[in-house]
Amino acid sequence: MRGYIAFVKKEFTENMKNYRFLILFAVFLTFGIMSTFLAKFTPEILLALAAVLLWIVGFLYLSILMIGCVIFKQTFTSILFTGGIAALISLLGMIEPIAKFNPFILTSKNVDLISGEVILAEFIISVFISVILSILGLLIAIGLFNKKPL
């Protein structure tokens, strides 16, 4: 038992000299303070995430509209083109294996994210697909615009 007491005394003095107890206290204090702030501001963080998800889908709509504006001369025709593509994506979302990856799920389930019925991890693939489709749409619109005679 003497060996154990000597070992604990040695470790205690070593940790005091190396400021490990101070660092440990600072880490626990930081996590303790952060947990209260996190508990207080979690609803606002989730509201912000839901707004970001809506913004991403809006960016997808805008990229589809830009393709329609480059292809067609009339504004109404480009809006119809955007509505047709949105309807096609929605119809594809009715197919069960594809439904989990539909970009428009970001608009329909963002309230469920705020209420806590779904977790953010369920949206990652849909966000990735939406961002890729938006960038692809912008590149297609730029390519079509550059080929279009003035």
C-alpha cells in the first residue's frame, strides 16, 4: 500500500508542475459553459440550418431557371421550363429508392428538422446532390450562353 501512496503522490506533484490539473480544469469548465449555451441556442441553430437548406434548394431553382432563360427567349417559357424540371424531379422522388436522395426533400422536411423528428445526417446526400446539380446547371447555362449567337 505504501508503494501506491508514493505513486499517487508522485503523479499528483508531477501533474501540478506540468499544469495538467489546470488544463483539465479549463477543459471541464469550457465544456460546462458550452453545454449551457448549446442547450440555450440549439433551437436557433436548427432554425439556421433549416434556412440554409431552403437556400440551397433556392439555388437549385435559380440554376434551372438560368438554363431556361438561356434556351428560351420568352420569360414565361423559361418559367414553364423550370416548373417542368421541378415536376420531373418531384415525380422521380415518388420512386422509393430515389425518394431518400431527392433534393426537394430539403424543403418538405425542414420543419421536421426543427422539431427534432429527423436528424441532419438524413439530409447530407440530398444537400450534396442539390449542390452538384446547381453547379452543373450553372455550367450548362454558361456553356449554352457562350455558344449562343449574339
